[in-house]
Amino acid sequence: MANVGFVGLGIMGAPMAGHLIDAGHTLYLYDVRPVPAELTGKGGVACASGTEVAKNADIIITMVPDTPHVAAALFGENGIAAGLSAGKIVVDMSSIAPVETKEFAKKINDLGCDYLDAPVSGGEVGAKAASLTIMVGGPEAAFETVKPLFEKMGKNITLVGGNGDGQTTKVANQIIVALNILAVGEALLFASKAGADPAKVRQALMGGFANSRILEVHGERMINRTFNPGFRIELHQKDLNLALNGARQMQMALPSTALAQQLFSTCAANGGSAWDHSALVKALELMANHTVAPDA
């Protein structure tokens, strides 16, 4: 069993850390908020800083919202880097910018440690069910060392390539998810405004080539009007910004991604930053002056 550090114990990090404790690993825990009692109650060790976590753990995982948060967790005052010694492995499971990820990896490598970027897909549901998709960038030897931990948190685990490639894969994932939400929203809204029962339309579509996980899960959310977040719009906006900024740097166009981002911004302008990203349909509903189904 490994001594594992876990920094970032929010909606995703807490259940992920919990699975590692349940598997018998010793967990050293830190968050800017108090460490959840359910984790310390199962044997997790609350620490006063990222530095303390890194001193005690051989593998240190971060799971925080955005690029600046990772930078602070790693290199800020009392950060992880200050507690590292040669031979340790740092694993960032946040979703952040690929370019900065490569810079972070180099700094960690200069301390004699390996670095893996390992963002996830699956949201709160996947974190709780230990069914996350994990996309990894970094050296193969470090990946093989950490893989048994990944297997306690996820199901589809892939070493994509070198540092930064995991984050690039996550950005690609978020493009696909956003555009699928947009497609499902347009389809169900069209069906509803045409007078068809959107629930029955969804049921019919799930038996054909149009079926998808988005239609299954988020289509149901659109019909039932359950927009409490599994993955907040503001976080998906952050991920699409990574895509659009990267595209600008590479001098390429992502027109459909830009449209999805504008629709998310419409939701945010109407108080929806914290809605689930399936609520993108509400932007379409505003333009159609019609809802897929009546609000509860």
C-alpha cells in the first residue's frame, strides 16, 4: 500500500480520495477548506499545508479547479514543491492548460520527481462511482507506478503520451461534450416546439444511431428540469476557453466550440454559472421562446 497525498477535496476530489482510503492506502489530505470529516473518519490524515502532504507522501495528487490553483498548490507558499524529495511523483488530475502543464512538469522534474497530468471525465457521478475516464500524459514508468491508484478511481485509463497530452485530450473531450449537449438540446427543443412529447422522442432516439451518453443523461435532465450541478457551466466555460485560446495560438478555427461557449455565456448572464452544463439548453429556449418541458 502506498502513502498518497491528496490536495483538493471538493466535489470531485473528496470521493476520489475516499476510494483510495477504502482501498487501504494511507492518505495525507489538504484543502483550503477544512478536510471533510468523512475522510478523516475513515483514516485520512489532515495536514496543515501542501508542503506537509508532500513530505509524508510518495505520490501526491492534486484536484483543483483551474490553472492558477494548480500553480498555487504546487509552487505557492507552503506548496507541494517545498516538501518534495527526489523520486516522488506528482499527479495533477485537474483540468488545466496544456502549455502551463508542460512548464509545471519541467519544474517538478528539476526537483528530481516525475510528473503526470491525468485529467478526468465523468463528473461527480463518475467520481462517486469510481468510473472516471482518466487521460494521462507523462513518462510510462511513472504511469505504471500510479496506475493501481487510477484503477481505484476510474475505469477507462489511457496513457496518451508525454506531459501535456493528457490535458490536450481533456480539452478535446470537453469540445465533444459541449457540442453533444448543444445537439441534444436543439433536437429536444425542436421536437417539443413541434408538439411531440420530448420524453418519448428521447426514448425513440436512444434506440438508434443518435444515441449517446449525453442524450441518455443530459437529455433526461433537460426534460425533468434537473439542473443542479454535476458539472457547473462555469467550469465547462473554463475548459472551452482552453480550447479557444489554444486554437488561437495554433491559428486555427473552432467555430462550433465558439458557439457553444457563447451559449454558455448566455446562461451565465442569466444567473446560470453554477447550473449543470446540461442547462445550455436554456440559452436555446430563450431564443425559441419555448422550453423543452415545463419547469417544475
